[in-house]
Amino acid sequence: MDRADRRACAVRRVDPERWRALRLSLLVVLGTRVLVWESSMIAARVFGLAAQPSAYNPTDLQPAGRSLGALFTFPVIRWDGDWYLAIAGHGYALSGRGLAPRTNFFPLYPLMVGGLGRIGVPLVVGAALISIGCLVLALYALARLVELELSAGHRWAHPDTVRLTLLALAISPVAFFLSSAYAESLYLALSVGAFLLARRGRWVTAGALAGLASATRGTGILLVVPLLVLYLYGPREDREPDRPAAGWRTRYRLRPDLAGLALAPTGLLAYMAYLGLAGADPLAFVRTQETIWHHTLTFPWTTVGHGARAAWTELRELITGAGHATLFGTYYGASVDTGWENLLPFAALLLAIPAAIGVWRALPLAYGLYVGLAVMLNLVSPVSFQPLQGLPRYLTVLFPLFIWLGAGLAARPRLRAPALVLSGALLALLGAEFATWHFVA
């Protein structure tokens, strides 16, 4: 058999579903990232940049001017992205104040960016490459996971569900974070991968991915709960249940492979060990959230109430003319005072509530628990002056919400075009706001 025949045989042996999922993921990422970059570059050229606080350019990473090269970086390096790249290039000891000020940024993403920087890749380019590459991997794993969960026989099974799930996530209003210098797409890839491997019974690898996720974001530690639920209650592909389903009684007995889930907290523990060995408080990332980023500890219903009042105040001011919404303002203060900074996160919360209920009803228990715990964690630690700050971004990586949304759009063809067009328009607008130095989420 010559080389061409061997190559043809190898291609035939590849699972066609894998190729289809990979091709779909690449197309979705390409199309949505073109939308993000085009809208951002046009807005920057037409409106210019808002005057941003100097604290968000700590090491002069931002390119000056509006040259073509600079425009390409605008959708990547903004706000927290500056700090991720500063850590990637210079470590955690910034501004001569030791480790504490930036320890709330977990290390895996800047370590990966810094690794590319050490072989000569510019930090901004490396950050974009890692984020986009992880987005492709995340969507590929999500496609495989949806095929597994909503296969033939499921009441929500539909041939368009996979495509619409991927589109719904990648074109969601703040999905520009998935290709910027943030850790969102890395965390998304690791969390989806952990679920997929757990469903297939690969517990050591699933635990390892969860461990990497806990080195990417503090909330990664939550993954141990849904993985344990999948182990005990299923559904699982690796073996048949030991017992029939009966209330809360576990369906699978404990076996030695459960030890693989012990890897889930290793990323967080390794980061705490690093902080301790470097002379800092091992819980410095918690203290920093309180002292520098103004997070407080409260009841979730208190956060929701404060967020609702703040959103209602802004809406009333906009209606009566007492306030005004700022889009693409360039004066100092326009970057953080938009007139709708509380409306967007509260709207995201209102949309997330029916989606979370849908996840509980349509998907296995582990998915609903994951969404519920992640949302609850964000609600118990709000920012004191803006209760729901960051919530749209945190919701974007909760992939079960988009499985529900994709399944819902698949079942309602008339809603597909309006929903995707509206979401794409918001992605273009908010992505352009982000790129021109306006705080979005």
C-alpha cells in the first residue's frame, strides 16, 4: 500500500462526526470574530477612544495611535486584559507593592501567554491566539457534548440543535470577551471538556481539566460538584448503573476511579502554595477582591434587590430625561459612566432566570447544579457600588444555558433569525464599546 492509499485509509477511519463538529466550530468562530473585529475597528476609526484611567495601562502595553496594527489590538487588550498581559510579561509583583494588588487574576492564562512571549510572540498576539484557539476547542467539545446529551430519543433532539447552540454562545452580546485578553475562553474550554470527559467515564482526565480550570478562575473549584454528581447519578457512558433510579439514591457505587476527581482542586491549591512561598497571604486573591475590587459578602436576594433598584433608577432617569445613555463618548469619565451600566447586567439576570430553569428541566442534574452554584457565587459577592457588575461576562461561560437556548431555537424556527440577528447586533455594538475603552461588563 503506497502513501496515498495509507492517507486515504486514515481519513476514512476518522469519525465523520468529529470532522463535522470541528468544521462547524471553526466556521462559527471565524464568522463571529470577523463581526467583532470589523465593528471594533470601524468604531475606533469613526469615534476614537474614550479617555481611560491610567491604572489600566500599567506597563504601557497599549499601542499608541490608530494605525492598522493598533486597531487590530483594540478588541483584545482592554481593562482586565491589560493586567493579564502585565502579569504575563512581568509577574505578579507590580508597581512595587508586592503580589497582593493583582492576585485576583489567576495564573494559568497569563502563564500560557507568557510562555508564548518567551519564544518571541508579542504578548497581545499570544493572548489573542490562545483565546481564539481555546474558543475553537470549547465549541468543538460543546458540539460533542450536545450530541451526547440530546441524542435521538431525547424530547429536545433536533438536527439543528448543535449548530444553534454554538451560534447562540459565540454570538451572545458580550462574547467578544472570548477572543480578548481575558481567561474566559480558556475557562470555557476546560469546563466543557471536563463535563464531556466525565460523561464518557474518563475521570482522571476530567479531574485534571477541572484542576486546570481552578487555576484559571476561582469558580473553577465548583466543577467538582457537577463531576461528582455525574459520577454518582450519571448519565455515564463508561458502564451501566449499579442500581435503578430511585429518588436521591445514588445509581453508581464508589470505585477507585473516583480518585481522579481529587485532581479538581489542585490548580487552586497550587496557586495558594505559590502565594505562600512568595511571602504573600495564600488567600490574597480573596483579600484583594475585598480591598481593591470592592467585592462584599451578602445574601443573594440582597444583591438582586440592589441590582433591580439600580437598574430601575437608570431606566427612570433615561425615560424622564434626568440621565442620558452615552455611546462612544470620548470625554474623561465616559469610559465608566455610560448611563446604562446597571441596566445591562440586570437584563442579563432576567434572561438567565428562565434559561436556568430550562436547564434544570431539560438536562441532567449536574448541569442545573453547575449553573445554580455559579450564579449563586456571583450573587453573594457583588461589587459594592454596582451590584451586578460583570454578571453578563460570567454568564457567557455557563455553557448549559446555551444548550437550552440552542434547543429552544431549534424547536422554534421562526425565532431563530430574529434572536440571532438581535444578539449579533448587540455583540457588534458592545464589542465596539469595549474596544473604544468603554466598560461593558
